[in-house]
Amino acid sequence: MLALSLTALAALCLALRVPMADALVYRAEGAAVAHGTDLYGFTVTRWHLPATYPPFAALLFVPTAWLPVPVLKAVFAVGNALLLALLVRLSCRFAGITARPAALLAATAAGLWLEPVFQTLLFGQINLALTCLVLGDLTRPPGSPGKGFATGVAAGIKLTPALFLLYALLRGRWREAGTGAAAFAGTVLLGGLVLPGASVDFWTRRLFETERVGKVWIVDNQSLQGLVARLLHTPAPGAAGVAVAALVAVAGLWTARRAPERWGVLVTALTALLVSPVSWSHHWVWCVPLLAVLVAEGRVRTAVAVAVVFTARTLWLVPHAGELDLHLPWWQQPLASPYALLGLALSAQAAFRLRPGAPQGRGEPREQPTTARGQRPGRSGARGTAGLSPRQPKGPRQPTSPASRSSASTIR
């Protein structure tokens, strides 16, 4: 099944002549470092895409500059397919599911067609790598040496994973949060030592240029800012967008702090995606662990509904050529913002389930009080994963064609 799915995906990529625009941007970033040119002064591809990541990320991209473009695309395609398989395995461990190898391969084959995963492969993105770094870190046993380090490195590459460090702090896991913060600071320091000029440019200027990342209002953007911009029919949601994002951030972190560990992690991921000014559809690869948790809890109908949302691609069905994204009628708004609305709904449901006497999902551990050191009273820190209870017993702006959408000012 996996071989058939991969073959179909490869055939589709060849038919569409997928440019893997983001992989080409990474290659240009690596070349800028290798040749000592301005890291944030170039654009590449026919969409004129710039570099938007911190200097540390550009250091990691240097090896891509040594590869011919066809080889680079092949490496990204194969690498992302392997990373999806790893993410499926980590998601099962995170959810407490014991799956046979055949089931993992089948889940990987199906996961290739989830829109965020599919787009990640087509664009040559690094979303799967970052999610594996964070989820792999979170599923390590409490008190493991260096726990939090991988999350800090992920934050040094793309910033948004830093919210998981705040999550660890809110849960009272001081050492984990401190390790992650030190790792993040190390990435900033390394970037500053190797690329001092680019570091000053990024941290004092480029970081705040949201428009550099892309147009907030296009349907590609599944964050709250994109949702509000399209609802208000304005390219700049301004104070309204900031207010909504701030409210959701506070509510999301409040819920994440009090929810059972699995949902605490998922709500943190959803909050990061919602409040970020730009969350392209392919950033939502957290749908993979989300589906695993829903299945583990026995919420099959909810899992099926969520899977449908992430495969239906309704955001590409609404008119979105030119500025049509800004003129959608009310009945098309849910189709244009499926992930943002789903993220809000799931976060609200997680908060609702915190009320006294609310039923817990099957297979979902009931949260116990956390001590200052992040350990469960009366339990050894070596048992379980990432604060989870032991495993339960059985019981480029994209049109409809990814290669042809003219996302002139978007970089994923």
C-alpha cells in the first residue's frame, strides 16, 4: 500500500513538474552563507521568495547549496517520506498506541494524502522535521538528560516551537524549559558568531516584517490573522486580528496548562498555529499526532471528521485567484479557513472537558497534580513518556494545481 501511494505521489509530482520552491529558497540561503553574500537581500524562483528564517537555519542549509537541483528535490522528497513514517511512529508512541509494522506503513501511506503533509512534500518544506524534533523530545521519559534540547533547536530554526518551552514552564517542568531555552539561546549565539551582520538584521528588523513572509489574507494562511482578514475583507486586520490572537493565546495556554498531557501538547501546537501571523496550510502537520490521539481515545467519528477536513482541500476550492480571497461571501468563509476553525473548535472542546465531572476519553489519562519538578506524586520519573501515563492495555501561494499557484510574495 505504501509503495502504491508513493508511486502515485511521484507520478503526480512529475506530471505537475513541481518546483519545490521552498527547497530552492533553502538552497539559496545555504549558498548565501557559503559565499558570504547578503542572507536577507535576495529573492529566488519566479515567485521572488526571500529568506525568512533565523541565521541559524541558514547555517544548517549550507549542504543543500552543494547539491544539483534535481538531486536536492529527490533528497527532500525521500527525506520527507521517511520523516512522515517517523512522525507516525512518534505519534503512536505519544498517543499510547501499540501498532504493528504493517499498520504503521498503512498509516504512513494514508498520511501522504493529508493536505498539510502533501503540500510539505510538494514545496520541499521542513515542517515534518521540526514536528519530529518537538514530538520526539516531548515523548522522552520525564527527567531524561537533555530533555528540551531538541525543542530549543527547533525554535532556533523556525521560532514557533518556542511556545512548547513556555508550555513546559507552565507545567512546572523547570529543567526541561531551561534546557530548551539554553538550546535556543545557543542557536542565536551561534548564528551571531558566524553571521553577525545577518543576525543583527534579522533580530532587529526582519523578524517584525510580517509582509515579508507573505500576504496574510490569502487562503494559504490558516492562522487567525488570515481568518479575520478574510472575514473583514481587509488585507490588514490590524487591531482586530491582534486582539483575537491575544485572546486565543491566553485561553489556549490556560487550557494547555490544565489539560491531560496529550491534550496539553496538542492544544499548545494548535495555539501556536492559530496565533502565528502566518500559518501556511502545510504547517498543520500536527494533524498526524492529533489523529493518533483521537483514535487512541476511541473517538473514531471525530477522528474520521478531522481526517476529512485535512484531506478535503476546501481552501483550494473557493475562488482565490488574484484578490478574490478578500471578497468571499459568508458561506464560503468556513471553506476558506477549515484548519483555523477546526483548531478553535478542538481547543474549545479541550477546555470544555476540564469542567468538573466531565467525562474523559477512552484511553486518556486523568491528570494528576504536578510537583515543582514536574514529577507525579509517588511515581518514578523513569516511568512513562513525557509525563504521559503508561500505555493503556488494549481496549508559493497554491492554486488548485500546486505548481501553478502564483504566490508571488509567499515563503513557507
